[in-house]
Amino acid sequence: MADNVELVMRFHPVGGEDVSLLSKDFADEAQALEAIARALEERRGLVLARARYNREAGQSGMVINLANVVSVRVSSKDSDTTGQYL
């Protein structure tokens, strides 16, 4: 498997604070957005095998419930002004 880039994934829920994760599950932003869109369309959770929450040292698997998510930003840089919204 090719070495994937680490992407910043910022989820904005209907209520509450944004949740930011770092993930190496995808080769690029486009692949991540495609997986997120597919999960939303199929009304299922987004499964990440190589993710870090809150800049933790170790990676772990996560399932993100997208039911109450309004938007998602995916970027290779951690910034409020970069990335794409779904």
C-alpha cells in the first residue's frame, strides 16, 4: 500500500464544537471527500483505520457518525482558510 498523506478532517456538527481529526486513510483530499460523500449518501458511518484525535501520538480506528454533521473540511494543512467543504 502506498504511503498516504496525513489529512486534517474537520467535522462541523449541527450543534456544538467542530471536531478535528488527523487521518492517513486516504491518498489525497479528493479520495477522502469521495469516501465521506459515499458514507453520507448511504447513511452510514465513516470508518477510519488510521486516525488521531486531538493530536494524540498513536493512531487508532474510529467510526464517525455523520448523521448530525452539517459540513466537513478536508485539507493537508491545519488552517481555517484551507481545504474543501462537502
